[in-house]
Amino acid sequence: MLELAGIIILGIIAQWFAWRLKLPAILPLILIGLLVGPISTLYTADGSKLIEPVWNGEKGLFPGEGLYYFLSLAISIILFEGGLTLKRSEVRNVGPVISKLITVGTLVTFFCAGFAAHFLFDLSWQISFLFSSLIIVTGPTVITPILRNIPLKKDISAVLKWEGILIDPIGALVAVLVFEFISVGEGQEYTKTALIDFGKILLFGFTFGFTFAHALAFVIKKNYVPHYLLNVVSLSVVLLVYVESDILAHESGLLAVVVMGMVMGNLDLPNLKELLYFKESLSVLLISILFILLAANINISDMELIYNWNTAILFVAIVFIIRPIGVFLSTKGSSLKFKEKLFISWVGPRGIVAAGIASLFGSKLLQKGEPGAEYITPLVFMIVLGTVLLNATTARYVARLLGVFLKHSEGILIIGASKMSRLIASYLKQNNRHVVLIDNNHAHITQAKKLGLEAMVADVYSDTLGDNIELNDMGYLMALTGSAEINEYVIERFKHQFGENGSFRLVSAEEMNDPQNNPEEGLFSHTDDFIKLMEAIRSYPAVHEIELKNGKHYQQLIDITNEDDEIIPIFIKAPDGEIHIITSFSENFNTISEGYKLVYLGKMFDMDKIP
């Protein structure tokens, strides 16, 4: 009991330290696992581990094959959660680079790393290619924390993020197929029997995943399950799919849960976001436990096995030769620049799927007495720990050195996707500005997407908004919701992260009636709150431009808007196309001259009344 509680406590502490130090959680988790596992044998009185998972035997936290079963089920949940995050529309926008990275890049890593392991460690071809299949994956659980803390150009962060998400199930499937080649027929690996088993894996994996995804979606849409049971019922179905598929076709369960997650993630489910949050929380707990257990399960003898120069050569070959070859071949002919390709080559940390499946398959092959199987787990852990440590500590410096840092964050984040926000966002997009709309109202987001705007359902009170990699280039923040409390909260919470160039919000009704209490972050005019803006665009849903002659002319127009509630000034557009946000406290623009334009919402100016 003490050991199990200790693992959970240490795991959450490691997650907290990773958050504070802005590092992937996998790094402190593995280090803690090694300290309480193999390294602890060096300082305990009887030379035993502080935590001993034990795959076989009657002692330890998981006697017999208990750890094997726990590991299998935990990985199935983690892979299902990863599948839920995949959206066809987002993948389609990433471009052909991703497709090549997960095909050409995968093949390069598989064959080159397999050859390297074979010749460096004199392993059989089967074991060598099992190792190479396990290090294909660059999981989002380790890439996301790295990218989250580096303001990269949008296309680079998108490529790295989606490669990490898509390649997880692909790497898992390749590893499963190679494992089957090794396991089937006791020496008759490359036979008709093995190919039949491959077919079973694909058949049952896709069939179970697709069928149960639609079945569970049907149950959720029809409200056959009460809200308070929704998350646990979904969890139980995931475990059922994994177990049943695995029984009918050995090792097909992983593929089944990935397919199930991908299908459900692309269905119009009303509770998908809530389900995803639950699975994310569960995944954090499982990852915390798993990495400590897996690292603790390694023995000193395993570490000594790879304590040689061949290990260093293998690591260098994978990081500095094989990964760049795969990236440069995959990005050939793309719009990415040489330095951008170089940075993508540098960032390739391995994660939970590699470590988890390596321990799973390594242990099973050891039980069967497969020659060289003892190398699988320590070699994969070496790659995982080494790449995470290297990328987590150097990615920011390498990005700065290569010049792929986003020097100027010019994107505009608009909180609230009402009709007013959509009008403003459409104008900004037409003027070549990257703008993103955030709202927790699904109908508003749907309308925004129909207009071709980039929009996402999100809760401003959730921590996940600040973790969103797609918002890396946001430099302006505009809070345009109908709630003064939410607008004030957004500015206070996110002004440093998303509003480095300026954070603005609509004035409240109280502030509007009290000109002396005019906030510095006030938007557009101190006489117009959300209600007045919506009333104006209800009658005149359009954005207009009017040529300006000079600063005096601008001030005359502003005076007119102050008297007419149906004309709302929002921007000043410079001759070079640069857009300046009008704030409620701005009095005049002395630099305005001929060529500038006033951008406004609502009714068009009556030209006969303009002096």
C-alpha cells in the first residue's frame, strides 16, 4: 500500500515540477523511477529496490503478469485519448509534409535504425527492427510541453504537433506487426501464418474500433446514459473494446482503441469536450504511474548492458543522422526553409508509447527466451530519456540560433464569437491578419467556421487554453463577450501570454455611464458597450472604410460617432495596410494624413453631414 501511494504522490509531484520548470513531465518521471528502482539498490541496506514492480514471481506490486495487464490497459486508454484529439479538418490544413513525415519518415527511421542496431549490437534482424519500430513515435505528451514554451512560426509548430499525434498509432501498429512476426510459429516468422495474423489484427482492430465508436456515439446522443455516468461508461467501453479485440486477434486491441478514438473525435458529439477533459486527467495519472513503474522495473544489469560506446553511437546516429534524413526527404519540395527543416529535424523526442510498448514486448520476448530481447527495454529507454533531455534543454536555444523564433506576434485572439466578433474577424482576415475566435458557444463557433474563420470551442476558465500551440503567434487580445466580468478576467489572466502588443476589452455599462472611470484597456469607444454594439449591427451588419484627410478630419468623424449610436469606430488603417486598434481612451491621432482610413461598424456615414 505504501509503495502504490508513494508512486502516485511522486508522480503528481513530478508533474508539478515539470509544469513549474516548463519541461516534459516524462523527464522527472523517468528520473524518479530510476532513483526508486535500479539506482536505489546502490544505497539500500539489503540491495533491494525501494519500488519493485516485478513482472514474474509472487512479490512486488504486480505479482505474476499483473504489471503486464495494467500496462496494456493503461496504454489503451492513453492511445484512445490521443485518437480523440485528431480532427480531419485540422490534419487536412497541415499539408502534404505531415503525410510524408508519417510515411517516408517512418520508413527511414524503421530501416536505418534497424540496420544501426543490428550492426552495433549484433542483434538479430527481428529484434533490431522491433527496436526501430518502437522509436518511430514522437508522442504529443513530450512534444507539446516543449512547443508550448517556444513561440515558433505557426507552420513549424503545426508540423511537429500533428506528426506527434498521428505517428503514435502508426508506430504502435508497426511495433505490433513486427512483434507478431517474431512471436508467430517459433522460427516460422515470415510465413503464411504470420501474414494471416497481420490480417486479423487489421480486420479486428478497424472493425471493433469503428463499430464501437459509432455505437457509443449513438448511446451518448440518445442520452441513454445519465450525465454523471458518461465518463466512466466511456472508459469501460474503451477497456471492453481493447480486451475483446485482443482476445479475437492478439495485439489488435491497441489498433482498435486508436481507431475508436479517431472516429469519435470526428463525430458531432455534444459531450466530446467533457469526455476529452476526463480522459486527459486520467492519462496524466496513468502516465505518472506508468513511467515511474517502467523505469523502476529496469535493473542495474540492464543499464550495464548498454553502458558502452556503441550505445552513444546509436543515439548519435538516430538523432543527428537518421532523423534529419527522414525530415529532409519528407519536406523536399515544400515551402519550408532550410533552417525550419533543420529545427524540425532537431525536435524528435520519444514518449510513453515507445517506453510502454518496449517494456511490454521486451518482457514477453524475454519470457519466450528470444535472443537479444534483453536489449529492447534499456535501449528504448535510453532513446526516450536522451531525446527528451536533449530537446527539452536545447529546443529554445536551437530555435533562436536558427532564427525560427516568432519575433513578432501579430496574431489577434478574439474572445467571444458573436455576430459582432465574426464581422470584425472577417475584416481582419481579409486584411491578411491571423485571427482566432474563442467561444464556449458551439453555435457561434459553427457560424464562424462557415465564414471560413479560424475558431475553436474553449473555456477561458480552463488551463488548456493557455496550452494551445495554435495560439503561439497571438500578440493582440480582444475580449468581446457580453459579460463584463468575463472580459475583465480574460484581460487579467491572458494579457501577458496573448496580448504582448496590446490587450483590450469592451467597456462595461457602468464604465460607459461614467466617463471618468474609462479603463486603459477599453475598446473602440467609452460610449459603446456590448449591447450598443449588437444593436448597431443588428440593423447594419457590415464593416465600412472611409478615407481620412488629416487628424482634424478624423476627430470630426469621431465626434459624429459619439452622437450616433449606430456608427462604431473600430480601427484605423494606414496606407501600408497596417491596422491600429481604436481604444476608448484615445483622443486623436496626430500622425493621420491623407491615405489613412477609418474603419467602422454599423451605419454608413452620411457624407452630406461631414464637414
